[in-house]
Amino acid sequence: MRADALRLLGCVRIAAARQMAQVITAEDRDSRSYVRRAMKELAELGLAETNGKDGKHQIWNLTVAGQKALADGNELPPRPKAGTGAKAVNAGFGPHGVAVTDTILAYTDTVLSGGHEYLADRQVEVNHAIKETGLSFNTDAVLAVPTQTSEVRLFRAEV
């Protein structure tokens, strides 16, 4: 469960226990206590931390050591500029990050028929700069759908 939680946080950066339980376990509400226990253990190891709340729910993110552990274990594709999510939570964007994760999970569960393996094909908070026009914008999440046409989907979540 701890490894799955690390991988999920590596994909989405910020998540609440209910979101991790949705992906990691087949159970629903009861599985949150297992996830909370796993997150406490990861925090004790210095791999994950909580820096804020969304309502009464703690928001979890990886630490730099957690990101390094994922990279060293070849668990996810390398993402050299990926942040831990801690700055966003500390700046008050935790609820927005949780909404982005909800959007990602809803799309994965409905359109991709619960294909959680596609979570590794996502990046969050992606800047799109078009040098020729000087246009630059950010999307909350990008999914490269592994199809014959290599579709790319851009997502924006609202709180």
C-alpha cells in the first residue's frame, strides 16, 4: 500500500486519503484508515508529508526524498522539474490540488474505464509556451492517452 501511495503521489502530486483509497484499494470508506496508517509510516520515513487540509482531510504530498525514492526505483518516468506539491499546499492551493486530483480520478474512472495504469501518463501543472507567438498558459493536468493517434488531453479543474 505504501508503494502504491508513493506512485500515486508521484503522478498527481497532491491527494487526500479518500482519493488514495479510491485508487489503491477495492474497498471504499473503510480503506481510508489503511491509507492513513500507510501515510503516517511514509511520513516517519521522510518520504511523504502533510502540509495542510482540505476541509477536515489532510492533504498529502511527497517530500524530495520521496520523489528520489520513486526515481531511484524506476517507478515512474523521469520528471526532472516536478515539484513535491508542498509549496502549493503552503500557498493555499491545497483545495485546488485536491480538485485537480478529483478531476484526474473521475476521468480515469469514467472515460478510461478505471484504467489506473494511465495515471503514470499524466503530468500536473504543465506550462505550454508557444515561442513563435509569445503565448504561454498553464493547464492543471495533461494526459497523453496511449492510443494509435497518441491523443493529448488538457485539463482544468475549478474549486
